Amino acid sequence: MCEDDHTGIGRRAVFATGAAAALTWGSVSFASAAPREQRRRTVRGTLPTGSPDFVYVPVEIPAGVREIHVAYSYDRPAVPAGTAGNALDIGLFDERGTGLGGRGFRGWSGGARTEFFVRADDATPGYLPGPVRPGTWHIALGPYTVAPQGLSYEITITLTYGEQGETARPVYPPERAKGRGRAWYRGDCHLHSVYSDGRYTLAEIARLAREAGLDFINSSEHNTHAAHAHWAPEAGDDLLVMLGEEVTTRNGHVVAVGTDPGTFVDWRYRARDNRFGRFARRIRRSGGLVVPAHPHATCIGCNWKFGFGEADAVEVWNGAYTPDDEVALADWDGMLAASVRNGGGWLPAMGSSDSHRAPDVIGRPQTVVLADDLTREAILEGIRAGRSYVAESAAVSLSLTASGGRGEHAGIGGRLRVDDDTPVTVRLEAAGVPHGTVRLVTDQGVLFTSTLPASGSGVVEWPTTASYAAYVRAELRHATAAGPLPGALAAFTNPLFLGRG
């Protein structure tokens, strides 16, 4: 065994790739290692506060290597209250390089693991199996936060020599399940497993999704598509598994929903780099939807700063209902009003669990989509069109329609095309929330409220005109004990528009 230290800055290059600034250390060499035995190198370094978003450690991989194993650790000194401590993410790029777009991407585990391996026939979850070819590989470090004292790290790279195994051809889940024709389908498009920073296995997610009454889910691991090739055994006639990624940048997270199998979306940029549009187009070219996640979340780097010009929908409700969801709901409603004022398109809302581990509840909340069938294409088309509502569980349901005097009719996400002064009847059917409060919200604000009976089911009707309400959307909230603030959200719909438009 041999060891080398990088105890300071050493040989390095600081560069901007058109994305977030990055730093590359001098390389780690195994050139003297004899074949068919195990060799090890350990490198150490310290990153100061204000380090680039990504630091790359080049590793020279000679011929004859069967497996690469990486283990790392870093110090966690005490810091003053209100000051971020150390957090260091990690991933791997192969000899094809670290260029933006991810041609050389071989995996990412963020801060969820302290070690990983890659070889031709297998890899740690979050990493891609495949040939270990000679050349310059890179260990990618992401100093998420750095304490005032700096961040000291140690990386141990172990190469195992020998004959490489065979890389299996990936098998992906089908894009169709046994649906009910045109119907309302329930799904959760944002959840995590052991393939990123979750604790659920894929089998556990599938079981819990079925128990929650879901018809579809979307694979959305942080910054990796490694789970795509492992979902096929968990899909079935009763559960459509779509494939995607949660693209976790330093200026917000975006969920790629329903992309082609094997699609990787890079995350190594900030809003100031003007690169998000490129990767939003990448998602759409692969058939998916661009959905900013938890836009007002309070975690570091989670708040959405890219704007919504490239979005296909927005995740308004994320996990258990909290104040940041209330802010996101109000912000989204403001965007609806602006779309009416400007005569432009509007952005549909979604809700997802963002489940990682127990006690996170898969399917809380869930997006309920009116689709022509239970297929990837039909579900995505329904979400894109806004023919959907969000509910906290399968026990809660809503139906929102509007009708005119001559038989005109429209539902959620649609438009009732009537003259401004034509009498319109808005009808809401709700179920699943005993003593819940029903609210009809328009571009003027909340214009109608009602209370459900103890059974939790009821029907309300509200007369209006297009001149009075440019759109109507419904909220169903839990009862509150006292005070002027509304209760926690149980469900809400996308809008129904009124007027010629």
C-alpha cells in the first residue's frame, strides 16, 4: 500500500466552465502499481470558506483495473449559532471528463454515503456500473457549506486489478400500465430511495405507493439517474413508474418528470451562469416536464432563483403542509392573476411527497390527473394541461366544474367560453375532510366559503360571471380551532378559466 498527501493547495487550477466555478487539484497517480493486485492512495486537503461549488481531484487510472473504491471523511468543527458547519458532497466522473452535460458522469451520492465503488458489473446505488477504462478520472467534491475554520478532508482511493465483469444491458419499466381509460389517476412525482439520500428501497417505495392508492410514481433521485435501470421489477399493471431526476443546484431544485430512460440532467450551475435553459430543454427533448420543486423551501440552496419562464408546472405543495407551502400557494396564485392580466400562458400546480424515509408518507400529498389512460404520455399531457388537483391522500377528492346557460361546460384546467355577462354556475364536490372549509378563489381573492358536514362530503354551487371572476380554483382546508388564519390545506385544484380569453 502506498499513500500520497495533498496537505495544502498544491498543484491546482481554478476555472469557470460556463457553469459554477470549480477547482481542480493536482492528480493522484497509480502509475507504479503492478497489475493484478490492490493498490491504495490517500489524499488530504483543506477547503477555505468561500470555496468554489465544485472541487475535482484527478485520479490517473492505469490499464487492468477492475474496480475503483472511494472512501472519504471530513472534519465537523463546532460553529457559532446561526453559522453553517461543514458539509461535503461527493461523486465521480470517468475518463470522458467533467464537462458540463455529464458525458463522463459515473455517479453522485451527495452527502448520503462515506464510500462507494464502481466496476463493470456493479456499482454502489447512485453510481453507474460500466467499464473501468484507463485515463484521468475525477472525484467530484461539492463543498455544500464550509465552516469558518475551513473544511479538512481525507479521500482514500483503492484500485483492484483483475479481469472486468460484464456490464448488463439495462432494462427499464414499461411506459404503460393497465389503466381505466380516461379517468382521474393519482401519483407522486417526487420521492427518494437509497439511490440518493433516501432510506427506502425501490421495493418499499412501490409497496407504499400501492398502499397509498397511487397509480403512478416518478423516480427523482438527486443528481443521478442510476435508479432508472432498477425500477422494472417494481412496476406492474397497477403501477406506472416514470423516470426522472431531482436536479439539485445551488440556486434551487427542479424535478425532471417522465424523461426518457437513462436521461441525465446536469446540476453544476447557478442562476448567474445562464445555463438553466439549456438543461430545461434537455428535459423536454427527452419527453419530460420541468417542475421547480419546493420553491420557497428554507434549506440552503433550495429556494428557487431561476424564474419560471422555462417551467412546465410548479411544485406548490411539498410533503407535510408547512408555512413555506402556504407562501408557494400564494405566489402561484399571484402568477395566475398575472397571466390573466397579461393574456399569456399559465403555470399548472403540482404536489408531491418528497419522501426520503419513515415517517415521510409517500403520497402525501399527491397529484390527481385527468388523463386519457395510464401511460407516461397521457399522464404528462394531463399535468402539462393543468387537468389536475392536489390532495393530501387518496381519501380526499374534489370535482370542480362550471356551466353556462346554453349547456356550455368546463372542468379543471379548462376554459368556459362565455360572454362576460353570461350567468355561470360553479359547482364543487368535495369529500374526505370532516368539517372542512371549502374556499373558492378567484383573481380577486377568496369570494366564497362554506363548511362541509361531519361526513366530510358535500356539494356547493356559486353563481358568478366572467367579468366578476377571470378564473376560479378551489381549496379544501382542515378546520381551525380559532383565529383568522385558514386551516392546513387538504386539497386544492388548478384553475378553471371563465370568458372568451
